[in-house]
Amino acid sequence: MSTTTGVVWGRAEQQDFRGRVRGTLLGAALGDALGAPVDRLDLAEIQAEHGVEGVVDLLPAHGRRGAVSHLTQLTLFSVDGLIRAQVRRDTGAWHPPTDLHRAYLRWAATQRDWGPDERRAEDGWLAREEWLYARRDAPRALLLGFGDDVMGTLEAPKNPAEPGPEAAARSAPFGLLVGWEPQLVVQLAVECAAQSHGHPAACLAAGAYAVIVHGLARGDDLDGAVQKALALLAVRPGHQPVSDALQHALGAVRQGMPGPGRVAELAREGSAQELLAVAVYCALVGEDVRHGLCLAVNQSGPSGAAGALTGGLLGALHGETALPPAWLAELEGRPTLLALADDFAMEMTQGPALHGPGGSSPGWLARYPRGA
């Protein structure tokens, strides 16, 4: 089955796409950084510490303002894995879930090693970024899921009872595959979620999130992108919890002024589908990116994941220029995020010129080796 939909890349289309790629990755990282300092606090504790409005600005976490968590680290490795998959396609070795799994194993090495192994050229440039070797409270499901070389699959998933949002929160890059058919975007995100979060709802929440980003990156409005996701979910066994959560989010928009109470109703236990609902709701009702992100993180569930999911939607919808500049200025790893975003956009629009049959760039293949 072909993955392409015949996207024509004129100059204006390339510029718009790059802005949405940057917006998605930076937006998700900003949401992660905004929520990380209060990730383990309930709403009452957040308000007691930061006032009735809760978090309204970046706060210190992990020793600095603007620090990101394992969620952003893994999102970066998702992008790296997708670029490597495209490069490896030239060899005939075309199995993106395997390439993503290899990328996630490179992330897992950052959680064990003191720093990059400069001797391993096949790791590529991202795995040599020293700031990514900071350990940022990755949950047990991730450490177990990527703790050995065995890849979880839909038939034999890792952590089959794990309903958390971490797999969904690393899945925005799949939605940026705008040349892919939407159902294949869902499938890839679901298969990659099973590598660490094998609960059916967690996998389908990742697929739904990815395809909503996909719709936004292709120019849909958010309501339209959610409706398309619901249609794609409807044919998949076990979809009801995720579909119900999305419908709940759409219904909450019509129930009056947004506030922590409505977010709490959606967040509930902090499962993947519930935080997906929070993200959709906050992106729909937020007056701007700042407001939407603050709504998402001021609640008793996993604030970092809620912020990351919301930021990915808002960034894909509005592009990088809508993001708060004062927050971007303090965002940890911003140069890496921008470089990776631009590499992804170039690979997706100019791949054949970088490593096609007519010639290749040695520098590009050093950044994204065709090896493991």
C-alpha cells in the first residue's frame, strides 16, 4: 500500500509546512516545560503554591526555567526515527516501526549512559546531543518498554495493562507525515505505542492524536480534524473509550466558560484518552496558545503530558509564529528542536535530492545513517 497522497511542494507549501513542523515540536515542548514543575501536584496544591490562577508562566524544574521532560526527549527521537526510516527506504528496508524502535532504544541509552559514545557513528547526530542525557523522571513503563532489544507489537505489546499518556505524547511527529494516507498515520502511531504502552486505549489514543495533528498540518480546522479521527477510530476494535473521550471534549466546549472544573471532568484519572480529551478541549477553547496551555496544565492529572499534547495541537494549527516568544526564549534545547524540525521538513519535501538515485549528501547520511 502506498503511503503518499500526491502532495505538491511549491515554495509556499514548503514554507507553510516548515512553520507547522516547527510549531508542533516547539509547542509540544513548551507545554511539557510549562507543566513539568507541577506534574505531581493536584489542583489545590498548584493553587496553594502559585495562586488561584495557578501556573501562568514558566517555572523552575530540573534546575532551570523552561526545562523539558522525557516527553520532549522521546518526541525528538520520534522525529529522528522517522527521518532515518525515510533514508533507509532507499535500501528497500522499509519498516518504520522498526526504525522508530531503534530510535527509542537510542533514547533509552541516554537514560543509562553518562554521555554520548562518540565512537558510534551509526547513532547519528541527535544521540550525540549531551543535554539529552539528563534523566527526567521517565516512568517505569518507558524504562521497561525500551529496557531490552525486544520490540513490542500489537500481537505482543509491551506493558499491555499500561493506560498512561506517554506514548500519545510522543506521537505528534507521526501526524506531520502529511504525504501519508490518514489511516496509515493511525496505524504507525498505534504500532509504535505498543512498544511501551500496550493497553488498547493507550495505543488508539496515540493513533487518534497523530491523525488529528495530521489533519491540522494539512490545513483542517481542529473540529474537522477531530471528526476525521472519530471516523477512522470507528472501524477499529476497542475504540469506544477513545471515541467517547473525544466526544466528551467536543461536548464540553458547548457547556459554558472554560475553567479548571471542566478540565478536571475530562482529565479524571489521567489516562491516555482522558488527556487527549483535555488537549482537544483546551486547544478548542483557548483564547490563544498561552491561555490554552495554562488551561491544560492547571489540573490534577499529569500536567506535563497534558501540556505537551495541547501544545502539539496548537503548534500544528497555528504554526511557530503563534507561540509565546518569551517562553521560546527560555525553552531548553530550542536549537536542537529547531534543527531537527528543519531537517524533518527538508527530508519530507526534498528527500530524493538528499539521498536519492541521482546523488546523495554525505553530510546528510552522516546525520541520519542508513545503519541501525
